[in-house]
Amino acid sequence: MKNLHYCVDCRRIASFNGECSYCNSTSVKDLVKKAPVNVIGTKTKGRVMNVRNNMLELLCVDEGNTKSIRQFEAERLQKIL
């Protein structure tokens, strides 16, 4: 995983440099594979599978219990704690 972190306070995901650019908090942790995330503004949830150029591939489970892999930008996601 390439340099993606999440803020513990606001749960936003991005490539921070020691400080969150959204809430200016210094409590930033690394994002790991299989971490649960949510797409901001929707009910779509998934687990991180891969990261390529600030695009995350998520394993999403739909209503019919079908699994699909979708790509989202890192700025559109937040970590589920």
C-alpha cells in the first residue's frame, strides 16, 4: 500500500504528511489491506483490496450477497472504526 493514511479524528483517507489536511489533527495512522471503509455520502461499504495512484479497489458486497470489486478515489472514502 503506497503512503495512504487515515485521520483518527475525522476518519478521512488521503496521503497525509503528519497532519490531516481536513481537520488539522496530528493523529494519523496507516491504512492497511482488508480495512473496512465507507464511501462518503452513500451507503456503500467495502474492504480495501489494492491501491493504485490514489485509486482504491474495494471488495463490496451488494444486497443480493454478490461480491464485486469497485474503484474509488481516496478522497471520497472514510475509514470505519
